[in-house]
Amino acid sequence: MNSLTTYVTISLLAGLAPVANGQNATKAPEPQWQRALSYGGAPECPEHVGSRIYRSDTARFSDITVFITGTATRETGGCEATAQVQVDQAGKLSHFKLAAGSESDFSLVDFSPDGKSVLLSHDYDEDEYRQYREVSVGLMSLADGRIEWHNVWDVFRWKDCDAMVEPQGFLSDGRIVIRARQTVMVAHTHPNCVNDIGLYALDLTGSPPLRLPDSAKITRNGKRERPGFQACKSDPDIVGACFTVHGRLSAWNGTPTMRIWRIGTSRILGVHDDIMPEALTSKMDWEIEAYGDFEVCPFTKERSGEMRMICIEKAHNVVMKKR
């Protein structure tokens, strides 16, 4: 998990289709796509004994805030991963455990129009086959945390077929909206479940999904607030003492995305999983770079000719500049 490089869905570009007279006609716009308010789950299990903790972006609806926390703990007998939803309703805190652990990525899609529940989804990212048929959605009550998961393949009554399924939010009447399209994964072995990109309304009561017009607009009820955060200095896989560098933090193509150039040298430090303080995460993007003194903790040893992987614990004397 990371807070800057989040789960990204790529929509296929609208192209040109040939017509009878040999000229081109523009295809109709594809149905609107919206990212979830927050993504979370248990982080990758550490290699050494100890716990790694991740907190997702915070979502807000009126005086209610919700986020997902995940913990992966390595012990001598193996690794245990847990995830839970944390809810703050006007100062009253509640914690609701999510049944799946490290094998699932969770999405907090949106709040229901009445603000009494949230739409969650989860999919499996460790098993390539299950990615195509184990996307589930469920409404979680903000009062008691009850949730009933529904496998999207069962709701659509699909059989042995593959698809890309993207929960989108709600209609004003409370029905859930799903965006379904042909899979873009090269390794899939089954026919596609759908032939195009479409929006579908679900009520989770057993009624068949209803295809919506491509022009249908899904209004977000909640909003994204605080960025996600993963602990740095306490991570079990830190291999040495933390230290401070004077440098420039910026986004690069490739992995890792965020890197620090140590000013006055040719050395580059890679920010492992983009682990940074919230104050940096909330301001950084492709057009912004930060100059300052960064307290970093190493995940790898210093080796000539290799990028050293670190996380950022703190930042001081920071100046943000546009590229």
C-alpha cells in the first residue's frame, strides 16, 4: 500500500471507427469512471519480526470520518495480517474488523446517500486467477459494522468469464453502481463477460442488474480528506540507523516513484513504497518538488552503483517549488 501511488484504473481511449464511405466517425464517450474515496488493507508482510502498519486515506461525510487500517505482523511462526474499518461519528470511535486479510485489497468507494452506510469492495491481488472473479461488494452499516459481501459474478450471474469490475458509488435512490468492461489483462484464459464498457445498477436483493445509460452521472456523497500513512522508523525491515540528508524530493518515472537527490552529490535515494509523512504526501505531485532536510531510515545497505531504498520519517525546513 502507499498513499501517493494509489490503485490506478486506466480507461481505454475513445478511438475512431471506419464507416461505409471510408471516412471516420468518433465513438460515443465511455461511461464516466470515478476512483474510490479510499484504498486500504494489510500491507506486505515484513521480512523481520515485528509489525508493519498502514492507514488509508480518510473519507468524510458530514461529521463522519472513515478509514481503513491494516497491520502485518511477522512472528517466528509466520505472518498474520489484519484489516479493519475505523469510524468516527461526532467523536464516537468504532472499530470493525474486515474478515479478509493480506489476500485482499479493500476500497471504501463512497457513503450511501443517507450517510448510514459505506460501500466497500475487495479484490484479490495475490492470485492472478482470482483477480478476475473474486471482486466483491458490500454495504457496511456505520452503526454496528455489519456487512454482507456479494460476489459480483454471482450478482450478474456470470459463469466462466473474465472482466474488469469497478464499483462506482450510488444512485440517488440508494442503488449501487458498477462499471464493468472487458479485461485488459493479457493472461486471462476465459471469454470476456461483457462486450463493451457499461454502468449497471444493483440493489443486492437478487434482482438482475439494470444497464444504465452511458451518460449516467454518479455523484460522490463523501470526500477524501487526510492522505494515507505508513509508519517509517518503526518498520521491522529497517536495516540501520536513521540519518538526515539535505536534498530535493520529487516524482520520477519508474519504481520507486518518489526519490531524493542528495544535493551536491550524484546519489539518489529511492522512497520505498512512497512512505512519507502526511505533510509531504498531501502536497507532492508530478508538478511539485520539495527541498529540505529529510530524516530517512534505510531499507537497504549503501552499495556503490545502486539506489539505496529508504522511507522518510520527518522533514524540516521544507520549501515547495513548481518544476
